[in-house]
Amino acid sequence: MDVRAVVQFAAVTRCFSLFLQAVLNAAIPDHDAEAFRPPRSEQPLYLDSAVEWLLGGLSHWDAEHFLFIAERGYLYEHNFAFFPLFPVILRGLVETLLWPLSSWLTVRGRLLLAVALGNTTLFLLSVVALHALSRMVLQDRRLALLSSLLYCITPANVFMTAGYSESLFAALTFGGLFLLEKGLTFRACLALSIATAARSNGLVNIGFLLYLPSLHAISQICVYRTTTKGHSKVFHYTWVIVRLLLTSLLGTAIIALPFFAFQYYGYRTFCTPSVSLEQIPPALLTLGEHKGYRVPDENSPPPLWCMRPLPVLYSHIQDVYWDVGFFRYFELKQIPNFILALPMATLGIMASYAYFQANPDLCLRLGLWENSASKRLDKPTLGFYNPKVFVYIVHSTVLLIFGTLCMHVQVLTRFMASSSPVPFWISAHLLLLNEPLLHRRKTSTPNVQLQMQNFIRNRFKLMPQNPITGLLPHLKSCSPTTQSILGYFLSYWVLGLALHCNFLPWT
């Protein structure tokens, strides 16, 4: 029933998000931003204007790169900042499911439909994966449910809806981590490997592969220490360590393979090109010359990055085209962007601080073994302070530090919301801790609880067991913590659609 409630709420929020972006895109004039806007290659067909009016807001900013790659392939050098899995999925939908519409829609129109259909499906899959992962790690049904419902109104909503790879990456990452928690290591590696083909920060997931099997190996060694003797004990120790090394090496190679394969493709495209300028459409060549976009040309000398000892195109693009680097974004003019990212950063800091305060010994031991005091406890710790949460806190903290110091800080919201469950876990934890209507124990206001239950039962029959929709009508009387968290999630949910879909700056 929990999964049903979460999926239904996610479906409702997706449909409303698509509707609202169409309304806001029509009501607010587009800002004249200096963004990537390639010329159209086809004459509009019968339904193109209608689809552009309904879904055109999904193609703005970086989404235009993904649509261009899906239609034209990797032509410009800076296109290689966008990994290939999402454009491949869009093109696949255009050539299969949406092919019957080719007489009424151009490739561009079908790509917009593919974005709406594909990201809606992928977001629903990511919701299911997050709920399953939360149930397994937190071992708390209510906290897992509330975390998943908060994810449905994620502050990164517009990037889960528009032509970005965030929904795809979240579905693969949360699904892969769930498989890894279940002990299905090979399947988990495949899922996390595919995630790396969607976004470069999939490489960070290697840390989970190195940590969780190590944790399992240490627990096995502890068991063998008390149940086996002599040569048998040495054999078991050796086998556990060898299996751990093989799993780590093979899994790391599987997860990292898509990244290095893509970099090799970029190297072959620009360092040993096989095309000339005459083979590139004149309109696209003119755009490249006007904007300074490099195109492959077999008659020109290779770019300087090809001469480096490790010629990684992705690093070159981030450095030259986006000016990404350590402390490069720390300028006075970027203060508004730091403020924009502050709520997500605050959630990350609060999660790390609260977890360390509750489990200082566990954190100092890196969560790898139990001390004698914890072994004597009758009941294991459940919820957000569960020892299994430790590795996710570390992962979230690494993303937060790297995103703050080395990236355009405004992308921190979608960067963390699509990569880590911790922002939703800490938000749900704070709500359950501070909101009387959600408290585990009975409160002193049973009439308010009864009123809330009746409201949910009568007004939200299509979304059973949904505490979020139950809280919204009583938001003014909720605790300040509830008002802050829900206010942040809902305001970013709506503002993102209004600003991003009209070429206005957002996260």
C-alpha cells in the first residue's frame, strides 16, 4: 500500500508539473539568454506548433544539448559534457514508440514528446527505487514512506521533468544501491555502470561498491573467528579477502568503463578525426564559428588537450567552456547563486552533524565494526540514525563539499537531489521529529489528528496514506520546521518551472 501511495502521488505531481510548465511558459515571455540554440533542420509539420506550445519549456538551457545530440549526434566539442545514455533513450523512443507520428511531427517534435513520456516513466521508477532503498536502509516504514513522498515534490522538480538526465540517473543510482544492499553485487554493478553512462558523477558510486562488500567481509571474518579453528580459519580469512579484492576490482572496472569508453570516443572524434568541414551542414558550421564551438576536422591540427599525458575531454570542457574548478566560483557576483543553493546545503550539513552527534563512535570507526557496547543492546537502532545510513552520509557530504568548492554552486540542488537519498531522509526525519501530526506517539490533540485523518480519507481517496497531502491544509498551524521544509520543497518545485522554462536563471 505504501508503494501504491507513493507512485500515485508521483504520477499526480508529474502530470501537474507538465501542465504547469505549459501554462507558465505561455504566460511568461522567454528571456533572451545567451544559451545554446541550434538552428532547426526540418520544416514544421502539422502538430509541431501544438507540441512546441505544450512542451517547449522542457527544451531550454542544457536540455537543448541533449535534444541536439539525440537528433544530430556529437558534433561540437562542448557537447561531450553531456553523456550519451539519455540522448540514446530519446532517439530510441523517437524511432520506435513515436515513429507512427512521423507524418505529423518532425524529429524535434517527437523528441519533445519523448522527453515528457520518458522522464515521467523514469521518475516513477526512481520513486519506486528510492522507496525500496529507504525501506531496506532505514528499516522504518513511516520514514521511508515520508522520504519518498517528499522526493515526489523534490526542489529539483524541473530538472526531473525537462530534457535532463536527472530522472534517469536517479532511477539507476537508487536501484543499483538497492541491489547492492540486497547483496546482488553483479546486478548492482551493471545498474551503477549504466548510471555512469548517464552522468559523470556515477563514478562516485564506486565508493559504495568498495564500502558495502568490505562491511560484509568484516562481518564474515568476525563470524569465522568464533566458529572456526586452525587451518580452516586461515582458509576462510584468505577466501573472504580474495573475494573482496576480486569484487572490488571487477566492480570498479564495470562502473568506470562507460566513462572511459566515452572519453575514448571523444579522443577519436577530435584527436584523430575522420570528417572534414565539407561534411558538416553549413548552418551548424556557421553557428560553431559564431559561438566559438570546435568541430572535428581532419584537415586541421588536433586541439592542445590531445597532447596531454591523460587526454580527458570531459575535464577540458569543464575547464574551458564552463570555467569549473577549485574555488573558481567564489566571487561576489555569485552570492545570489550561493543563496539559491543554501537550503540544500543546509540539509546536507544538518544531516552530517545530526548523524555524527548521535553516532560519534560509529563515525570514528567508519561504521566497519561494532563495539562491545552496541553488541549488548537488545534492539538495533532504526530510522535515520541506523548504522547502515553512515555510508550514505559520507557520500552526501562528499557531494556537498565537491559541489560547493569545485562546481557552479547553483547546480547543487539538482546535483544532490538526483544522486543521494540523504536530503529526503533528513527532511522526513525532521518532520517526524518536530511535527505533532506526524509524531509516532499520541499527541495531546486527538481532535486535530482525527480531523486530519478524516480530511485525508474524504479528500484524497486516490492517494491513500499520504501524510504530505494531509499536512498541506494545516500548514499554517504546523511547526516551524514543517513550514520551512515544505515551504522550501514546494516553492522550488513551482519557481523552477516558472524560471527555467522561460530561459531565466535557476539551479
